[in-house]
Amino acid sequence: MLIKNIRYIVTMDPQRRLIKDGAIFIEDNKIIDVGKNEIYKKYKTDDVIDAKGMVAMPGLIKAHTHSPMTLMRGYIDDLPLIEWLQKLWTFEAKLKPEDCYYGSLLACLEMISFGITTFSDMYLYPNEILKAVEKSGLRAMVSPLIFEKINKDCNLRNARKFLKKKTERVTPALGPHATYTCSKEELIGVANLAEEKDVFIHTHVSETQNEVKQIKEKYGTNPVEFLNSVGLLTDKTILVHAIWVTDKEIKLIAKTGAKIVHCPIANMKLASGVAPVHKMKNITVSIGSDGPSSNNNLDMFEEMKAAALIHKINNLDPTLIPSNYALEMATINGAKTLGLNDTGSLEPGKKADLILIDFRKPHLTPLYNPVSHLVYSCNGGDVDTTICNGEILMKNRKFVLDAGKIMKKVEEIKEDLLKR
């Protein structure tokens, strides 16, 4: 596949960050060449995309979500986190495996439309999420939820079985829900299993002040320090939210090599607080959206803009989280967080995960700085083409998946859920 006449290529390669008037050549599932437009003369292929007026960039990487929660989008709004969770858990008790498959497939469709090529998920019925990912053509890390209090099947035994299900585009991991919902014994079990199988751990931490208070009262320490004490803080640990972390905990996270996922919009909506990302200089910080129930969409362009703006106003400092860093969080840092060394930037030899964004629009005119527009002006609807693993999943805003069929099925599931 040859993509030519690209207005700008935002490579995220530190050596060649921006290429004007460029072209990209893809063979099978890999990028073979990235450069000035003249390179297209070197390659013979009938599979050509003319990207006139487009900006190419790596596919966005959403480092945390709960994809089946599309089924609850707009069902629970405007409540404090604990009340919101109680209503959520009651609703989730009604879910069947097929519900989660279609909820995840709808999320995949939405992510494709917004230029997301990779996501990290933690939820019930991970086998159904895996099936949806395979059907969609996206790339994902899927973490079976470990939370026996809410569902007896969300246990270590089933998580161990799921770890065997690695595929070309799906990486299994472990998903202990949080320090306040899992027992100490469960968390130690997760740490031992993660070490045995050399897999990632994906968990929520320090999302609210109340959570910190609970852990201090129960264990005499802060959540991050507690995770470290049970062996859960390593360079393969993904910490989601990390809002109410102390300076000491930030240093501990940096020392262990654990990664942080920032979810600014969900944190604003639930009034949980603002993660001190500006202090996390020596930590890989990526971006997630949380679930579609607490956000309420999966648009990473919105998330990038929020990540850049929320810290400026919260600290009264417009220099914090500049646009280039927000873009790094949504691309190359996301790849580092998920251990995907062959994605996150457009470089020869890397997987062909990329998107084309149509800049021929009033809100993207005039163009001085493509990175500024990507973070501060774009939205998910500006994505024209989404390619993952060398396969076109959307072109000219037209999906390969049958969008109408998927949305109709989810509406039917919604009606059925309301009767259960």
C-alpha cells in the first residue's frame, strides 16, 4: 500500500518528527518507508491512497477503557464516584457474555471512527472482548477483571486461563480492579502470577480521596506504597488515574518503572480530582478515557485537549503539558505503557498502525503547526482513514464493519437489559 501526497506526516519519531509533502509505503503489516513525496516513485503497487490535504500520524493509543460500558452510555450521570459505582455494579450484574461482545464491538467501531488503533481494556467476560477485537481488526491489551466481590468468575483461576489466549493483535494482562476492592491475598496472588507468566498488571489506583483514606485506615499506608509492599509495583504495572498520589509515591513509581494512565475527562466528570501529571517528569504517562459510562465517549482528541488544558488552569501556568507532550501521551507513550515497541510512531520496520486526518476544514485553517491543530483544534470526526496492522478499517469515513447492524443490535440489548 502506498499513501502519497500527504500534506504533513507527524511521525512521532524523535529524529524526524515532521515531514512536509510526504509519502508512506506499507508492505503486509509493516511500514517499509517514510519520507518526502518523491519516494513513491520507488514503489510499484496498485493499492494507492491519494492523501492530498491530509495529515498522517500514528494511530492513537487509548491506554485505559472498559469497552463493554458502551451499553451504559448515558445511563448513570452526574453522581459522586461511590454512588455511581453502586448503580453501575447493579447494572453490570445483569450482563451476559453476548452483551459484552456487542458492547465491545460498538466501542471498537467508535474507536476506529476516532482514529484509535490500539486500546487497553479491563472488564468482565474478557473472551468476548477478545472476540470483538479480532473481529474489528484493532490491536488491544485485554485484562480480565479480578474482582470476586462483584462477580465470582472474576478470579485468579480464570485470569490464569485467559493468559494463554495471546494472538497477533491481542496481549493478555491481569486486571485487579483496585486496592480497595481486592483483598490483600488476591493482590499478592496477582503479583505472583504476573511474575510467573511475565505479564502486565493493569489496575486503578488513588482515584479518590476516600480510597486513599480507606487504604490508610486498613493497611497504614498509601495505595501506591501498599501496592509496592505486595509486589505489584514493577516496570510492567499500569496505574490508572493516580490522582491523589504523594510526592513520595511519585518517586516510588519512577523508581520501579511503573507507568501511569491519565484520564482527565472521566476524572472531571466524576469530580475525582486532577492527577499531578506535571510532577511526573521521570514517569511514562499515557492517556485513557475510562469507560464510555463515565466519559461518555471514546474520542482521544478530546482527551488530549483536556489533558493539555486541565493542568494549565489547575496550576495557573499555561506552559504546562504543551501540545507536543499531549500528543506523545496519546501515541508513543501509550505504546511504551503497553509494552508495544513496534507501534506508536511512523518509522520503517514498525507496524502499520496509522491514521489520515482531513485538514481541509474551516476549523483547521490556516495551518501553521500540525501538532497544535491535532491537540487543540481536531476532533474524532476529522479522521478520514484508519489503518491497523496494514489493514484499512475505515476509509473516507466508511467502515469495513457493518456499523448499522452493530448499532441496531446494541439498541436491542439495551431494551432487553431494562427488562431484566
